[in-house]
Amino acid sequence: MRSLYSVLALLSASVLASTAVLAMSATDQMAAKRRISLEYRHRMELCKNLPGDAAEICEQQAKGQAEMARAALASRRKPVGRSPL
């Protein structure tokens, strides 16, 4: 039983340490935001060459991918300190 507690303690410590590594500095956040913005603009430029509905679909996909990237960035900015284990 004692070894089980030590394994659980070690596991929780490693999870907490890994979430601390995911936290980003301010310069990293700004660089990631800029990269997301540039990727979004590039995708929108590619959509301009498509006809009709294909262009609209392409634009919606570009917006969705940018939103997902921003959400992933926000989750890395404020990592969760507790593990569900």
C-alpha cells in the first residue's frame, strides 16, 4: 500500500511539473499570436482564388482553424494546476 502512495505521489508531481512547462512567456505568446494571424491571412489569400461556395467554405475553415489555434494558445497561457487523477 505504501508503494502505491509513492507511485501516486510521483505521478501527480510529474503531471504538475509538465503543466508548469506548458506555461509560456510573454514573448512566446506574442510570437504565437503573430504566427496565428499570419497563417489566417495566408489561408484567406488562398481562398480568394476559389469560386463561389468553395471560397465561403474555405474562409469558414480558415476562421475555425484560427479560433482553434487561439483557444489552444489560451489554454497554454493558463495551464490547469490540478490533475483529474
